Amino acid sequence: MCYDCSAEPNKAGTSRRSFTRFLAAGAGLTVLAACTPEAPKAVAPSSAAPSVSPSPAAVTAAASPTADPPTAAPAPPEPSPTPSPSAALPRQFSLTDPASPWLIVNKHRPLVPATYVPADLMQPAVATTASGEAALLNSTTAAAAEAMFAAAARDGVSMVLASGYRSYSTQAATYNGYVASRGQADADTASARPGYSEHQTGWAFDIADGSGVCGFQPCFADQPAAVWAKANGHRFGFVVRYPWMFHPITGYYYEPWHLRYIGVEAATDMANRGIFTLEEYFGVEPAPGYL
């Protein structure tokens, strides 16, 4: 929103305390900083290696003075720290058309036209705290959201739609409010400029937990809805668009509540291959700030 985030920090450790101190210093990232997600547990090495009997061939080779020394196996190549974008799925949809599920809109890639309005906005049949236009999504995203919310409910997780579509004029008012209260430099870390927001496309929305705890706050990352969505969202075509510590690529700090629809095939491919951002997956340049 680390270039090496294949293992994220422990969510109850030093990273959260350090990041909290950073926010308290006046960085103005209160709603964008993140709780540190859970990292895989390390496996302790065995205290004693298992006993393995040498093969007859190995014994013979060791006993024979004329035997050639065994050939060492070549070292495996080191993995690339960043997956190659060329390994993404074959291009199926446009990266620039606002009506495309693979659209990439960021601080380098505004919507064209800037005042784009989806032609198929609708209100999904899900629990919501939003009203008016904020309760709307495009029809494809709405159908996927309905399936995802229902699956979460079957697993005992209550997920709520907190904010969906935002028109150009609504985004302008939101952004200008941040500028007035924080200044433009800080506003650009907290809110997209009008014409640069995924919410305007109908492909993205924010979720809340049914408990109402930690809405739009860093601690939301630990709530059941966020944990479930991060682990299962790809099954319904969703990714967490602004992941932990990828702000040098996405331009935004961690937002565990912001989900983006890209389709089941692409979202599952990203999850299976450990790619965290659309910029990396589709081979688009990072967009840490506006041009």
C-alpha cells in the first residue's frame, strides 16, 4: 500500500506498536494505517537428524579407491522477490476501460472520462449500513458480493456493506473535506482525488463487521469479517486492493476493508502465486503519488 511481504509481521508484535507511535507523531494516517496481519508460524528444526542407512552404491563408491567422487547436486535457483507480471493470465479485459473488471485506476491512471458513471448500478441483497448511492455496486460486483456475504454467513461471519459507489461529485466533496482539515499532502494519503477513485467504478466497496467494531480503523484487520474476506475473497473474485505495506506501489496505506472485484480466475491466480497488488500482477508501474 514492503516490497517483500511474502510473510507479513505478527499482528501482536513490535510492528503495531511502532506504527502506532508513527501515527501519534502526526503523520495523519489514522484511518489508513494497519494492524499487522498474522504471519505463518516458524517450524523449529529437529534437535537430531534421522538416521539414514547409506545405499549399497554409496558404500561401494566409498570403498573403491578408483571411484569417482559423487557429483554435487546443483543448487536450486533463488526465488525472485517479485513475481513476474508476464506470468499473469492472458489478457482478457482492458486495463483502461472503466467497464472492465481488470481496470487499474490509481494515482497515475485516472478514469476516462473523469465523470464516469456505471450503466448498471444496483443495490445488492446484502446487509448494509450505507444508503443512497453508497449502497450501490455494478451488477457483476453486486452478484459476487451477494454470494460472498452468504458464504461468510454460513461460516458464522457477519459481513456488512459499509460503502459502495461514489459519484465524481461525492468523491470531490470527500476529498475536499480532507484537504480542508488536513492539507492536500495529507489528504492525498487518505482519499483519492475525484476521477481517481475505485469507488466511482462500481467494482469496489468497503466492508464492516457485523459487530460494528473497528469500522474503518486499523484494528479492523483483526475482525472476523476482515479475516474471512482476506482468506476467502478470491473464491468470489475479490482482492484486498490496498494490502499491508504496499503503499509504495498502490499509493495508499493498508485498507483491510476495501475489496475490489477482478473475477474469480484472476483473484485466485493472484492468491495462489502470492501476488498482492494489481500493479504487480498486470505489469503496471507503481503509483505512490500523483503525476
